[in-house]
Amino acid sequence: MTPEFIKEENAYRLYNEDNEMIAEITYQPQGEYVVADHTFVDPSLRGQGMAGKLLDHLVSEMEQAGKQIKAQCPYVVKKFAEQPEKYGAIDYDNHE
């Protein structure tokens, strides 16, 4: 089952049944690209691949918008480096 991510200002978020935010990925628009700068997953969801689902959702949305993603968030930098075959068409800057 695919989670229902809610688009909010420069973020995609997931809320639980109590309307508490339990996962998010945030980004900052920078012209032709966006900077993925933060990923959060509540401890109750860890180990379920939720951060990856958030990242894949952001990638899909930005591809549809014709925007590149630059990775600043350590999680996103790591995923882009670990899976170049999946994210190879996406730019990333390692700002560590």
C-alpha cells in the first residue's frame, strides 16, 4: 500500500489518524532545481522503508515538474550515492 503523502509548502508529509505528522521530506526551490534538505521519519515507522518512499515520491514529483534535485540531506545524499542506477539522472551536491 502506498502512503498518502500530503503536499504542503516545500514538503511532502504523512500524518497519522490523530493528524500528527509522522514523516516528511522537505526541499527548497532554487530555479530549475530543488534542494532536498531534510528527511524525518517517526521512530514508530523506522525500518519500514518510509524514508525511501518519501524520497521516491519527491523524485517522481520533481521529474513531472521537470526539475532536478540537489541532495543536501544526508539521507538523500547517501541514497543517491548508493543507488546510482536508480537516481543516476538526478544531480546531487554533497554538502557534508
